[in-house]
Amino acid sequence: MRAVVIRDFGVEPELADLPVPEPGAGEIRVRMRAAGMNPFDWKVIDGALKGVVEHPFPVVMGSDGAGEVEAVGAGVEAFSVGDRVFGQFMKVALGRGSYAEQVLAPADGKLAPMPEGLSFETAAALPTASVTAYQAVEAAALEPGAIFLVNGASGGVGQSAVQLAAAAGAHVVATGPSDLADHLRDLGAAEVVDFTRGPTAEQVRTAHPDGIDAVLDLVSGPGDADPIVGLLRPGGVALSTNGALDPEALQARGLRGTNFYSDATPEALGAVAALAAGGRLRITVDSSVTLAEVPEAVARARAGHARGKTVIRL
């Protein structure tokens, strides 16, 4: 089978031929039809999990994907051959990822059935980005009319968060470049802040001098979040996907801060899939590539030019 692999930390991904894996007890083998690209996929190349788990190189890249069950191991009852499934497939310690024609996964892992009407490409784009957005908006516990800043709304997480927060009745302020402003408004943003025209925090403070109620910060890193957090009113909520917050320090200031990490449970996957299948969550596929084109697509994504999701066709 063909797969995109890395052979060491810091090296470029490459297309390789690997043996077709056989499922063990409790596992299924999925014939992948599409895989979704996420920033963490190339952070693994950079050593994000180095020292945390073993890396039995070559390691297949990727987490998100969708396809059809083509073989089941002993004891599997949840899925049958022919079932359409999607979810997260990354198991770095076993060398497994979703950028491959065939992938093994535990049947009781982070997988869910695909609803009717959902394409493989859309399903592959959902597991990390849309589940993160879905769970983050839930964690923010937004009241109708709350001012909610999505800092970094251009990518997959941000675009899903804009839609979900707007559906919850929030007044959504989204940051993005000018060429994406109309699209973000179409998704539900009440305001779009062009971060290329000046510091985001200054622009938001000018528009909302009394502060905002909540922020999902997809941009700031550790040590960089103070300007964005400083926009919050007393009792406000800050969520960071980059580990940028000091929750205890924020609590002392009367704020709630959480370094947020999503959990792609079957229930959460089912929820976002139902929204997408029903047209209540729109997924923008910015780029569709083949396995052979993945190295170039990773380089483009690293450069920060995302305008939605990159999907790999298999």
C-alpha cells in the first residue's frame, strides 16, 4: 500500500510502499478514501511527541480520515465490513497514521459511523478541527448576545467555531485577512478584524471599549496571550489551543482560563457529523491533494496560508 511517512525527526515527508496491515483482536482495517490535514500532523515531524512516546520509524503521517471497513479482527462487534467510518487514526507509538491507503484502528477508539449524505472528504475534515470547535464553544458556555472573539478564524477550527458560536446566539468577532472577510461574515461572524492592519487586541478594544465576554485563541503562544486576555470583562472566559494560558493567574483576576484540548469521542464525532450532514456546519475544503502531493501541501500549510481544510484524496 502507499503511504506518506517520515523516517526521522525534522525530515521531509515522503511517499512510500508499505505492507498492508492485518487487524489484530479488537481492531479494524479501513480502506481510506480521504484524510484531513491538521497542524499537529507536521508538529509530529518537528518532535512534538519526542520523549513522550516511541517513534518506530517510518511513521505514517496524519490523524484524521474517513473510509470503509474492509477487514475486522477477532472480537469486533461495533463495525462490519463495508461500514463507512471516520475519526482519528494517529497512533505514533505504533507507526500508524491516516495518510495511507489502508489503516488499522481499535474498534473502540476515536471512530464513528458516517451519516448518510456526508462525503468522505467532508468527514475527513471534521475530527480534529470541528470537534475542537464544538467542544470549545460548549466549554465557553456562551449566553445569547455574548461577544465572542475567535482569534485565528481562517483555518478549520476557526471557521467551525464561528458557525457554532453564531448558532448559539453569540455576537462573533472573527480575525482573518481581508480576502476572507466576506466568507467569515457568511459563516456567521458579526465583525471581522483584519489582523494585517494592526494589532488585533487594539482593533477589538477600539470596537468594544467595555470588553468582550469570551475568546477562543487559536493564535497566541505561551507568553503572548496577555493582550488578547486583557480584552475580557470580569467573569470572562479565555480558551487557548496552544497552551498559552496560566489558569491560576487568570482566576486571581476574576477570569476563567483553560488550555483546551479536544477529545474526539464517538459522541462528539457523531454530533459534528450530524451538523455537517444537515447543512448546519459548513466545511471549507481549501485544497484537495493526492498522496504524492502531500509533501508540497505540508510546506504550504506550514507557511500559514490556510483558508480552510486541506484534504488528501485516496
